[in-house]
Amino acid sequence: MAKMVLIEAHPLLRLGLWQILSKLDDVWEIEGMGLADVSKADGVHAGADLLIYGLPVDTDEAWSALHEIQRVLTPKRILLLTDVMPLPMPVQGLPGASVYGCLMKTASVEILEAAIRLVMAGGQCFPSEQALQAPASTVCALPSRDVEEAGSKGTMPVSAGAQLLQITPRQYEVLVLLGASMSLVPYLFSAGYGALLALRGDTYAGQRGLRARDLLVAGLATLYALWLVYAGGLSQVLLSVLLYAPGIAMFAAAKHQHGQRMFTRAEQVIVAGVIVVAGWAAWGLYQGHLHLA
């Protein structure tokens, strides 16, 4: 069984990372500890196959602690987790030769797992502008554009996810935005329906206080969802509607199966709107105004 040591100063973040790591497919013996515990570590933590080190915000503390970690625990490989990209110190200046990679702390579980597998296989996973020049090993290089985005927005580097899916970074970007936009529409409808129920008072017999509270909460949620849809961008909303449009046929089939009228007057208006917007989106794709890649 391979041994992994997780060092993170923040207790809650350490617990969250430990839970994520414990669910990986591979069998690991995982030990978690804080920075203050490094000097008191015993033999159980020494000689780990992989040590994951969450860098503190303070740069001087981060690198001095890394020296101490390497001296006391002598891990075979170290994977750094950071809050900012690029690292304030170039890879060539990192202490020792056991640092094999660096990821944002906000990286997804899939990216973290892929980086661990790569590092355990002898490869390296660094941002491109900090990657070691080691032709004999595999380097998970991230374009500088993604590094800047990850540092400024605190999000997962785009190309890392694109590498896992074997698509271009732009295609990955569009998929992420499209997925986010498609999830916003159900949120909007759910909040709107909650506001409608509270407004009608259908399920609030003798509960005026609860009805008023729910109306306020659902109203605020609806306004917030509308803002999210707007902030998501018109192009992504149009592409989302293009994917929702085929659902009209399924809705009509379900109505027919239950012997109900295909569309009520209100539903006819909604269906017509969806078809018009979907047609507009399809035309935009054809003309090149909307892009999937």
C-alpha cells in the first residue's frame, strides 16, 4: 500500500482534502497533519511515496517550511497546492529535487487525481512557464494564459481539464460555460415557481407568516437567478435554448400519452418563444456569430 502524507495549515481545508483523497480509486495510506506538526512528526510520516503540501499564503513561511518538510520527512515525491499562480519562486529555485508538480487548491477532483497519477508515474505537472526542462520525464504543462486565469480568478486551469477530455482549451471553455448556463434556467424556473406558489397561497392555509417569508425568499431567489442568467452571457443562453428545444417533442409526447391537450395557451407562448430563440441560435451558429470551438 502506497503512503501519502497531506500537509495543510488550515484544518478545514485539510479535512476536505483528506476526504477527497480518501475517495480516489487507488489504495492509499493517508496521513494528514498541520505545518506546526512537521517538527514533531514520527516515523509513520517519514519516507512517504507522495507528500501533498498546501503552500501557506506567506511566501517566506512556505519555502522555509518546505525545507523543513524535506529534511524531516524525506518524501520521495512532493506535489504542491497553491492559492496563486504562477509561483513566486521559479521551479529551478525550489529546494531539493523531490518537487514534482504544482496545482491550484481549487483544482477539481479529476485534475488532482490525474496529477497524482502522473507524479507517481515519474512525470511532472507544472505551469508551462515554470516547468522543469526534463526531456526524460512527462511534463503536464499549462499555457501561461491558463496560469494567469487561474491566479486571477481562483479557478481550475482550462487546459488541464481539456487534456483530460482530449479537446482544445476553447472547446473545454465553451462546455463549462454551456453547462453553467443550462443549469441556471432550471434554477430560475424553480425559484419562480416557488414565488408563484407563495403568491397564490395554494399550500399556505392559515400560515400567513410563513407565506410572506417564502414569498420574500423566492422573490429574491428569482431576481438573483435572472441576474445570473444575464451575467452568463447572451451567447451561452442562446446555445442552451438550442439544446432545450428538442425537449418540446418529449413534452408533447408525454401530454399525448396522458390524454391531455398538447399545449395550453400559456404553453403555446413558451413553446413559440423557445422555437424562435432556438432558430435564432441555429442561425447564429450557421453564420458564425456563435461558436462552439
